[in-house]
Amino acid sequence: DAKTTQPNSMESNEEEPVHLPCNHSTISGTDYIHWYRQLPSQGPEYVIHGLTSNVNNRMASLAIAEDRKSSTLILHRATLRDAAVYYCILRDGNKIIFGKGTRLHILP
Amino acid sequence: EPEVTQTPSHQVTQMGQEVILRCVPISNHLYFYWYRQILGQKVEFLVSFYNNEISEKSEIFDDQFSVERPDGSNFTLKIRSTKLEDSAMYFCASNGAGTPNSPLHFGNGTRLTVT
């Protein structure tokens, strides 16, 4: 799996949007961009994934740059429950490989 | 929504003992995985399993580890002779439908403590 770069940590205020960036300059044409998160004391949880086009689901939106070298996970209205480690992963194949992710702190 | 379930939630064992961690993947899934997370560190891939055999494994998954799908529902990870450094959270995951990018569904893990 190709390498991604994420900030170690970010803070956001409750009820405000959060934009979590991810750089993946060495992405190949077949790599899908996946986002997972890990809430405290829980297993990782799938958030969203995409290939080229922007994607929306009930949890978040994924904005993918036109050259696919970066992407942004958007939480539209953060809640305290969104405090977690967020992982941006390039996937080409079945298994996924986790990096260190971004620890998101939500301020009440 | 279907879930991956893992038992026990916490297992304490003595060094040198064998331990079996159990998982029930989502019923129609075809691919199964074990990951581990040492306290304060990142989640690490151990092994993937498909069609009753290991499809991929990491360097961590040495001869002390084995996996099995003994029946149609369970997926187990065995550590033959536990070491102190095996203490970690162990997560089981599954995905299916044959699409390589289908999301992995993770259980909430088994905390293994080796004393």
C-alpha cells in the first residue's frame, strides 16, 4: 500500500465542520482512498472511500483532488462522539495497512 | 446492522501458555483478517484468510501463530506459546462479496494480557 501523510492531531469545536487532510503524492491509478476511524477503546470503523469522484455518505464526505495526490475527509458537523483517530489509507488489494492517522479532538 | 463479534473481551494468560482468540465474522463475508494493536501504537496487519487458507501474512505472523475456520461461523487465532510482547488488542475483521475494495468490518477486539 502506498504512503499517506496526515497531521498528527487536529482540534475542532463541537457543531462545526472539520476538514481532515491527507496527502498521497505517490498514489497509483488503481489505489482507492479509504478512510477509517478508531473511537477510544473500539475497533477501527469504516468511514468512506472513493477513487476519483467526490463521495458522500451518512457519516462524512470525501473530497478528492483532481490529480488524486491529496484528499480531504469532511465531517459536516462535528460532535463529541467524533473524537477519534482518523486513518487515510490507500488500498490496492484486500488487506488495509494503517498508518498513525490524525487524532481529532473535539472541544465542547 | 450485522457485526463482527469477538470473545473473550479480555484474556489473561501466563507466558508460555497457548491462547485461542475467537471471532464470528459477518455471515456472508468471504475474507477474514486478524490485526493487533500494542498499547499506544498503530494497528498492525497480521494475516488474511480466504477460501480456507491464508492469503497473506505479515512478518509478525510467525510460526507461533495460526488461524483456523473450524466451522461455518467461527474464525480463530491461536498463539501457541505466548510471550510478554504478545500483550495487545487483537482485532478480527471481515469483508465480502468478492469485491476487493469492500469495507472491512472490525470487531471491538480482545485485550490479551500475558503475565
